[in-house]
Amino acid sequence: MRYYVGVTKNYRTTFRAAKTPTEKTHGHLFIYVIGPFASKLAAELMAIHGEGNPHMQHVSECNTLARKGREWLRKRGFGV
């Protein structure tokens, strides 16, 4: 199962899905979905820090940052 970020009017949340989310399967829950992400950490980065962040405009950028590790991110001010 892959990780995704579901976006509503008021919040972003991470979730896992066995199949690619579609409007039919997840449209009643979210306005749109971002992903898939390679890890839960990458999805959390997008959910928490991605909005308006020029360094996280694409899934691959979050995956790259997540590979550096949670401790590396904390030292640089990312609260994950």
C-alpha cells in the first residue's frame, strides 16, 4: 500500500491506499489527493510543510528529503 495526502478545505491528512485513489473512491473525503509517496515520512512532510513551500512542490522532492532521515529534518527545523 502506498501513502497519499488528502486535502480538504481546512486540512491535509496522510492515508494509505492499496489502489490509486480516484474521485469515485475518495472524492467524498477530499478535494484532491497528492501522491503516491515512497514513505509515510515523505507524506507527512507534504501534509505539514508542503503548502506554499517552494522546496516541496513535487512528490519526488518530499521523497528525497525523507530519505535524509527524521533526525536530519529535525535539526533543520522540520517538526516531524
